[in-house]
Amino acid sequence: MECNVGKKDKIIRLFIALILIAIAYFYKESIGNWIWLFYIIAIIMLITVLISFCLPYKLLGVNTCGKEEKPVKPTKRKRR
């Protein structure tokens, strides 16, 4: 598995997962049976954050990971 979930995408997924968990926890009586769907979606999002891989992204050819940047080598100064 190669990385296809970038840093910004991970932050957004983590934020949404935490919101879903909070909604499911604090509003469990008002959302009823939907509580399990909230938890399942949050867990899936947290797993994708941890492993940096999203299967739907792979199937759609999406990659938010970006190219690996090579470190810039310092240039040597010419002596006069």
C-alpha cells in the first residue's frame, strides 16, 4: 500500500472523525440507531489517518499525498 492521503487530508479526516464521535456520544438519545453508523464512519476515518491509505481514493486514482520532496543540497561557493 502506498500513501495516498496527504497531511491536510489527514487533519480534515481526524477533525471530522472527532466530531462524529462527539455527536454520537453526546446526542446518543436523539440520533437513536444512527449512533453505530457515526461510530463506524469515525473508526474508518481514523484508520485511514493512521495508515495513510484510502481504498476509494485508490480506486478513483486520487492522491493527496503529493510528491516526495527531495532535500535541497546546498550549493558550493566558488573560491576566488
